[in-house]
Amino acid sequence: MATAAHASFGFGSQQAAADLAPHLGAAAKAPVIWLAGAIACAIVALVVAAGFGASPPLAISSWFVGGPVAIALIACFSLRDTRARTHTLYSADARVPWIYRLSLVLSLAAVVVSALSIANWVGRL
């Protein structure tokens, strides 16, 4: 006998219709906290790379924080936003695409400034 968690959704299923639409209730929103984290990482990386970029460990760490870490946070946002859009009710905010673009641009700037600092250090070896 199949339980609700293991029931098939095929022909002859005993699954209740209410279980097929679990997203009833409050409207889902875009999880902008992930974008805020990406923007914070990018800004910190920009400040560190611009102010202390002559130090190789700080330049490399600012590249890591502004690049892979910020992009990973943006990816988490994309994943969770796509999941939130599958809810029955989704409250779309017009500012979210602009915040998304800002996080990408700041991350790109952080990577470029950090990479230039690293290249400057390597060029002086």
C-alpha cells in the first residue's frame, strides 16, 4: 500500500486533489535576501581589492568573495525564485530584475578589480 509521500500520480492514483496543489495560502515572493548577500559580497570585495589590492592574499580572497561566492549566492536566488514562481500565488516585484542585474554588475566589477590587482602583483614578480 502506497503512502501519500510515495503515491504515484498516474492513472488510477488514490492521491487526493488537495495534495497535488500544496502551495495554497500566502503569496510567494522573490527571495531577495540572496541577492542582498551577493551585493554585500561584491561590495566588500571591491573595497578590499581597491584599498588593499597590493597584498596578494587579500587580492586573491577578494576575487574569491566577489566571484565564486557572489555568483553562488545569485545562483541560490535563481533556484529559489524559480521554485517560488511555481506557487499558486506569486507576488512579482518590479525592482527584483534590477536588483538581480545590479548584483551581476557588481560581481563582475569585483572580479575585474581583483583580477587586475592579482595581475599587477604577478607582473612584478
